[in-house]
Amino acid sequence: MKTTKPWKLSVVLLAVFGLLVAGCGSDTADEVTGAAEDVAEETEEAVEEAAEEVEEAAEDAMSDEVAMPGAGVLVTAARANWSTGYFQAALYSALLTELGYEVSDPADAEFPPSNGYTAMAEGEMDFWANSWMPRHFSWFENELTDGSLVGDHVTVVGEEMLASGLEGLLITKAVADEYGIENLAQINDDPELVALFDDDGDGIADIFGCPEDWMCDDIIDETLEFNGWDNLAQVTVAYEVMVAESVNRANAGDPIIQFTWSPSGYLTQLRPGDNVLWLSLGSNDYVLDGSITEAFNFAIAPAAPLGDACTEAECWLGWESADILITANNEFLDANPSARALFEVVQLSVLDVANQNVLYNNGENSEDDVKRHAQDWIAENRETVDGWLDAARAAA
């Protein structure tokens, strides 16, 4: 908008004043002079106020631009193919949306980690919140078609949930108490116990493990190989089917060995210390030391402090506690400092994630439910969230 500058107004007013003085008496001239001065003062004040309003409007516009650093940027979000990680995917997507990013639905890009990291490295997705480190680092060694490695193109960011990923085997508590079972080594070495857990009558005790593209199946198989436990074998079918069967057996006091992890709602049904116990391997000597697969070196981790929830006081689960973290495509991070800053500052509670998993397992498991859970969490933690968003905006 074009405005008249104050000095121009002064020149005009002086000219008018001169004409008036020339044609009037002294009294009238004095009156005209006073009136002209009043008009000039009021006009100058009006112009100054208008200029201040324009300046404030410009500052507001600039402020709005900084508040939405993601405006016009499309983000391809993804998630891993286990339901206990859906909440984090929805939550980060909602936070990015508050920064102005246009975020795709993570449910439209669901991957197992076996090919998820490759998809991320190739730019098929920008990030996910479901990395379990350090064990997922093994997929960073996958080679792309151009000869580069996945790890050349992706970066782990932030401290989403440190040392929160607990993994291991569960055993029916009533069975462990009745037979005095203390560890997995004992089961392998005792034909009576092997027969107790032999589902199909092949003379091998069965461990309900996990799907073949999650990596926990590799760790279980390698643990059996590492220890020469030939009387134990892993069953790998649909995980939800195995858990449902395990819950029924545990509640009935029947034999079961089941792999699971925390944070998850599964532990509200398979409850360590109640209907199940964590099953120790026996000692640190039975824990993978990286001699077969370098990434599977868990012997450096201490025993898990699980107390009466485990079959032994020193509970050697066979896994070290994992950090659950964000991994993102490098080009995306470089182009979006606000998104990187957000990923760096967000920290989630294991309990909050587990509580959402319980809601999911109790029937609130539609995509709309998951998104609502994320929005509800944001509303309940608004002050903390606003601090994260401010840090992200400051990085823009």
C-alpha cells in the first residue's frame, strides 16, 4: 500500500498556510496557523500509526512463516510391521504436521525391517520411528544396486526410548514352579522337559518365536546353534496366532515357551510374575558373543534385573536392552533441519507406549483409533510438545 510521507504533508500544509496568511488579517492568520499545526501533528501521528501497523503485519507474516517451516514439503512416513510401533509412527507424523509438513499416512508404507531400511536408503520413505538398536544395524550393511550400503544413506537420530526394548522368552509360571525349571539350558538337557514342550511329537521342544523378517527369529536360531541345543527348535508362524495360543495355555497352566518384548500390550496378557516368567538362558556363557554374527554380541550386557519375574535371580534373557529410535534418510534430514531437530528432542515414556498398546489390543485398533491415540497423547502433554515444536522451529 502506497503512503504519503510526513515531509510531503508538511510542504503542502506550509503552502496552504502561506496563502491563508496572505489573504487574512493577523488574528485570522494566528488561528489558521494554529489549526494548520494541529492538522499537521494529527496527520503525522496517523501516518506513524499506519507505518507501525504495516511493520507489525510484516512481523506477523514472518512469524507465521517460521512457525510453519514444513509448509509445502511432502514427507513420506512409514512404519514397521508390528502393531506395538504403530503409535510412535502416528505420533511423529502428527508432530510434523503441526510444523506444516504434509505427511503421508504411515499405514500406507508398512515394512519389515529386512527391507524397510533399503526402502529408506533408496528414498522410498523418509523416516520411521521403529528402529531397535543396535541389532538393526546389521541391515545397514545391505548393498544397494549402485554398490553403496544402506548405512551410507540413513542416519539414526535422537533418543526416542533408550534401553526400553526388552526381549526374551516367557514360560508358563505354573509349569516352571512344578518342574523346578530355572533356565533354557536345563530344558534342552532333560528329556522329560523336552517332551513337555514338544508340540508335534518329533522329539524336539518347541519355542514359539517370531516371524522370519523381524530378526528375533535369527537371534533365537543362532542362540540354539551357538549352544548346541539340538533338542530345541523355533516355531515361526503368524505372531498373533502364537500369542493367542500362548495366552490360553498360560492361563490354563499348560506348557508354553513364547518370545515377546516390551513395550507391548502382550505383557498385559502374558504377565511376568503372574501367569508366566521370563526364562533365563542359564548364564552369560549361553548369550551370543558375536562369534557367529558380529552384530549379535549381547554377552557384554549385564543380566536383566527382573527379580521374581524371572526363573533365575540373574536373568540372562539372551538379548541386551534395545534403544528404540528414529532412523531417517540423509537427504531428507539435510533438507529439513526442523524435522531433524524435532527427531532429536522427542523422548517418549515406555509406559505411555505400553498403555496405548493395551488400548489397541482391547479393540481400539483401527487406523482412526491409532491416530486418535496420538492426538490424545499430544493434548495431554501439550506443554512438553510445544517445547519440542519450538526447538524445531528454531532450527528452521
